Amino acid sequence: MNIKDLKSKKTPIVVIDNSLDFFNDKVLFPEKLEKANTMLRKIGLPKLKNSCS
Amino acid sequence: MNIEKYPLKSGEKLEVFEFVSEGPKGRITKIVQYAPTNYKGLYNLGFGDKNAETGFIDDIAISNNGDSEKVLATVVATLYAFTDKHKEALIYATGSTKSRTRLYRMGITKYIDEALSDFYVWGEINDDWEEFRKDVEYLGFFVQRKTN
């Protein structure tokens, strides 16, 4: 893969920083998560397209 | 998506991402988290600023660092990275405020034509879902990666 390929690639290069594992299993945005769970209770999911889901 | 993005860092699970916005207001650390919801496989996208001194995370702050397009492109990039690792994941996103939700909608509108080659996108309206349409005010957004 050359530089041009890298630049046009949609998936970004992500540097792994283990210090960020500190946040795993911590809810950093509790109000937004609550909004999501409320949405789930009220209206559920859209009709999904991928057959595997 | 050839818009400039910030370099990304993440933990091993690729569920929490960090990048640094640079602009007239200085360097502002941004955090993106994909947090599991009560529905297995559905994650909530959270996004906000991290205070470098206190570590406090604020999803209300408007940093006005003159780089909103680059920031938005970087958040979209996390969506690719996250769904590359979590291929079956479903993602819900809504803004912390009405204006933030509007900002998300404008961002999605900007990238929708390209995004539709990789994702299904729905908008939340009137307690229901519809396939995302431009210029409709949605309460939230739902994203599913297309399988190839």
C-alpha cells in the first residue's frame, strides 16, 4: 500500500494507546446512553437491512 | 472521504477514541465512545471534550476551535474503525442538545452520499424510524455497516 492508497482509505490508522483502556466499561456520556435506552424502549430499532442482524 | 482528519488513538477494544483538535482556542482533547446499550450489539455514540487538567468530560461545550469540519470527519473516521472491528454493531447517535443534534444532521447530510456506500442510515422522527433524508430534522440517528 502506498501513501496515496493510505490517504484514500476510509478506515483510519488508529494508534493503540493502552491508557485509553482505562475508559473501557466506564460510561463517559451517561445522559446520552440513557437517551439511547429510552429510544429503545419507546420505538425500538429500524427495520434492519443486513440479513445477519 | 478525503477531508482532512486528526490522528486517532484508541484502546485495544476500539470502543474509546481520542484525538486533539487544534485551532485558535488551542489544543482541545476530544473523546469518542461507543458504549453498549441495553440491546445487545447496539452501541451509543458519545462525543465530547476532555479537560486536560481535570479529565472531566463535557459533551455540552462548544469549543469553536474553527475546525468543526475536520472534527466531524474524524468522528466519522472512528465509525469506520469501530465497525471494522465490531462488524455486526449497530450505532445510535443523538446530540446532547438540539443544536448539537442539528450539527450531527448537517454533518451526516454532508457525507451521506459517500456514507451510503458503506452504511445504512436512518433518522428518528415522530417516534419512528425512516431512511435518512436530507433537510429533515431528526431527534437521533441509527447506523448499520453494510456487509460486503
